[in-house]
Amino acid sequence: MEDEAEIYDGIRSQFPLSFGKQSKSQTPLELIHNATRRTTGDEDVDKASASVKSNALPSVSKSSDDWLDSFKSSNPKNPKRNGAGGKLIGPSRPPTILEEDEEMIVGPPRPTPGRGVEDEDDVPVIGPPRPPSGSGIKDEDEDVPVIGPPRPPPGGDVEDDDEDVPIIGPPRPPPGQVETDSEGDTDEEDEDEDPGYRIPLSNEIVLKGHTKVVSALAVDPTGSRVLSGSYDYTVRMYDFQGMNARLQSFRQLEPSEGHQVRSLSWSPSADRFLCVTGSAQAKIYDRDGLTLGEFVKGDMYIRDLKNTKGHITGLTCGEWNPLAKETILTSSEDGSLRIWDVNDFKSQKQVIKPKPSRPGRIPVTTCTWDREGKRIAGGIGDGSIQIWNIKAGWGSRPDVYVAKGHTDDITSLKFSSDGLILLSRSFDGTLKVWDLRKMKEALHAFDDLPNNYAQTNVAFSPDEQLFLTGRSVEKNSTTGGMLCLYDRVKMELVSRVGISPTFSVVQCAWHPRLNQILATVGDRHEGGTHILYDPTLSERGALVCVARAPRKQSIDDFQAQPVIHNPHALPMFRDQPSRKRQREKILKDPLKSHKPEVPMNGPGHGGRVGTTKSSLLTQYLLKQGGMIKETWMDEDPREAILKYADIAVKDPKYIAPAYAETQPETILAQSDSDEEK
């Protein structure tokens, strides 16, 4: 046996290494991400793609670690960045001067030890790390956290190697201009001039499937599953871990037949989600889309809403408590907010009746929790904003009441995590920022934000230094649907991102763990969810499903379409028609019934002449040729009779002589035309 093994080894050594089963060729990640590159219409995209083909650098996301290791081993000192060919949104990073023995680190450096940052394997660090001590940048525990990549080290030379990459916002100051005082704090003016935003906008994918506008969006806290609800009455579930490049949903639900989906919300543990539709009953589903329960509907004939066990008209919004996984909040058109326990579907825990500005029931258009679940806010149909503090013995009287927050219905409210800022979005085309300590007037109001949908929301960035909202498409407008991003500190517009040229942007979200922006669009014919990401900044999510190629079809996937034959359609099984039906069919056939041809009405066709001209072909041809003229159709009847009046007097022939002695003298009226002349 040993001799045979040696013989086989000797024979195998004579063949090349490429002999035998070859490994499957895999498409490089840079080419995959180039396929999802956002086009802006300028020449920078072509330049970026050309640079990728010539000297492509890898992504620094976790999903591309193998790619990064191969790059380091092949070219560790390449100074270029953003190898996926993507555009760098925000100030460009200055290169680091490397010594001969040093190795270049692609992407943001790892956090400094001892800063209290958790392990990357458990919770991924999104955004730049904290600066090292003594760098002159404010600590994150202060009021203004640091946004964007760290500042360049003093004395570092900044090279213009990113000339082709567009920069949004003012550039970073050169090294040496950041002055610090004796205590090591950065000057506030210099801090305000450094808005280093790292917004993932270079690539884009679209989750399609809905036939109308997508009005609801929810991403679970882990960032693995996405829910989208639409006006087509359905909810689609997407799983990033099991989805390939075809971007198809793995499940479709119809919560309530004939009712639009208006709101979706995940539980804090991501094991269940809440679905709010246009009906009066909200539903709870598990993570896989199985129905767990439906809340009860109240009695619409009871006048006092506090005595009903549930909502009596259509729901408008709903949200899960961010901390308590057994509590949810819903609002309705019946003018009430209700807090429910998911373990009891037959009655609510609390009924909140807002303070009305006029008699009658005023609908509650939206509702939300704060980050700690201790306060709720509601947007009322009269434009007022009302906030309630959840405490022992609290009732329906609002703790904060803003009578004229907006001039139209409020579509969304959002608390900041520190509990100091409240954002409100309305149909009046404005986005207002409120200081919860001074609610008499808004801190700032951003206008020129048309809104056509009652579900248009507002969201914060992961570090809450930016907030974003969608913009609807107006009639005769050339801008299209856009996503607008604003700075929380400076209260100014940072960027407008074009999402769709024809569809309005309704829902938006910026997931903190994925560092990806989601925006829903659509109209009455089509809807979808756009996911914006950057291979150098984002984690998992779209990066995973885009890189996973769809499985090739095999012979086992072939299914023959069965041919169904109706037995009564075959001649041998067909019943003979009755005599009466046969006779009626024969009478309708002119050949079998020997029925003469009916004269044609109107112009002739098919060799037959119509009866309106003449039944004779000769007369028809003479009239068409002009030889026979019929002028009586164009003459006046009165003039035609007067033309023979003189002849009848001078030469009477038939009737006139017989009545000549008895008839009176004929008197004819003169024409009015002569008198007018």
C-alpha cells in the first residue's frame, strides 16, 4: 500500500497545480460596490471609477477584513483612501506621514485604551474615536460632542490627493490653527468652524416590492431586519442576513384588509413588532411575522372615550416603549391616546384625552415616547403640541401645552436622547426645533419643506448632532424628492440629498449600528425603500446582502408548468347544442338562412353603394363627377316658391283656372331686405 501511495504522489507531482477542480471565481468587493455607486451627474464618478480600476483600495468595514489583509500585504504604503471609488462626504482626511518601519492604517484609528469604550466585537464603534488626552478637543462628556474624523496631528503635511472627491461643508483648518487655553480646552469659535460630518451617501440600494407609497419604516435595534409598510395594505419583511443581491423580502403580511399601514415599531428586545393601520385595532406580530394578538375595539356609541375599552376610529400612529418591552402607545382619529399592555389585548392601561382648543373631538395625528419612556408627546389636529409626564396619579391634563405649534396637522414628533430638544414636522411645510425648557417659542423653524403625506417623519443621526427629514415633490417642480440634513448646533442646512426625481420622501431613519440611512419613497403606482451607505463607514446591513451573489439555478429548480384541460372543452365530452340554439345560430348566418342583403346606411364600402347618395351606381358616379347637380338642398324654400308666382298668373294650366272666379287676390309680403336697404 505504501508503494502505491508513493506511485500516486509521483504521478500527481507531474501535473500542474491548476489541474483538477478549480475554485470558483469571486467578484472583487470594489467592483460590487461600484455597481451600487450613486450617480451625481458630474465627472467625479468617472474619475473615481477609473482610480478604482487602476489602484483599488479596500473597504475598512468589518465585512472586508480579508480584503484589507490582502491589501496590506501587497501595498502597505499606498497613501490613497476610499478605495471603493466612493465619494467622501465631509472634509477630507489629511494623510499621515509614515516612517519606513511603520504600517499604514486604513480608516479611523482604534479608540485609545482606558477610555471606557466597549469591545468592537460586541458593540461596533460608529464614527471617529475619542481624541487622545491633550489634543485640545472637547471631551464627549461635554455639551458639544466631536463629529467626524480626528483632527490631523500638529505638523502633519496635508496633501491634495483627494482633489476629485467633492467636499460638502467648509474644510478643516490647517494644523496649528486650533488654539487651546491654559486648561487644555479648545476655543468655542474654532470648534464651531469644524463641522466634520461623516455621512454615508456614496452607495445606494433599493428594496422594492410595494405597489404604492411606503408610509411606514422600522429597523430592529440589531440592524438585521427591516420592516416596510405601504398604502397597498401590506407589510414586507427584509432580512439582511438571508437576503442576496436580488433584495427580495422573505415575507409579506396584510394586517387589515383595505386599511393602509401607517406605523411600525420594534420592541426593545426585537422579538416582536407593532403594526398600526387605518383600522381601530393595532396588531402585534412576532419576529417571524406570526400574529400574536389584536387589541380590542371600543364601543362607538359611548360618548365618553374613557369608558371605552379601545379606540373607536382609525389609528394614526403607534410606538413601542423604548425601555419597557410590555408597553406601547397609540393615537387615533377619535381624539385620544392610549397606553396598552401587550399581555392584555382586551383593555388599555391608560386613556389620555388631549386639551381641545374647540368643542368636539379633535384627532391626534402623531405620538411618541422620550428616550427614557417617562414622557409622551402628542400632535393634535388643531396644530398644538401637548406633553405628559408619566408619574403616579397623572391624568389627561398636559404638563406642557403649546397652543399654536403649527398652522396645520403635525405629522411627526421626536425627542432627543438628552431630553432637551423636541423636533416637530407638519403639513405646513416646516420643521421646528423646540427647547423643552422654554416651549413658548420655537428655537428655529426650517421652511421650504413641502409635505404631502401624514406619515412624513423626522429623525436624528446616531450622535444626534444632525437631524433629517424628507421632502415631498410639488407640482411643476424639478427638484424631486430629497432628504434634508440639518445641524443641531448651528441650526443650518448641511446637505440636500436627492433620493428620487419623481417620488416623495416620506419616512427616514439613520441606524446607529449599521451607520446607514434609510428613506422610503413612492406614489400611487410604485414604492420602495432606499438604503444609503458607504463601504468605508458603514457596517453589515447593505454591505452583506450586496456582496452575496444570488444562487445559480440548477436542474432541481426546474418545474414543469402543468397543462390543465377542461373535460367539457374536448369534443368527445362536449354536450350537443339544443335544436332551438342551432336554429337561432342558423338565422344569424346570412348564407345559411338565404337572407337578402339589407340596404346600407351611410357611405358605401366593400363594393356596395350607400343609400344616402343613390341606390344606382350610375347616378352615384354622375353626381360625383358633377354632371348631375342637386341644388335644392342649398336653396331657400320661400324663394323657390316665389320663383313660379309670375308664371302661375300669366299661364295657368291645371288648378288655378278652376278656382279663378272664387279665389281672392294673392297678396305676398315684401322682403325685409329691401326696406333695410
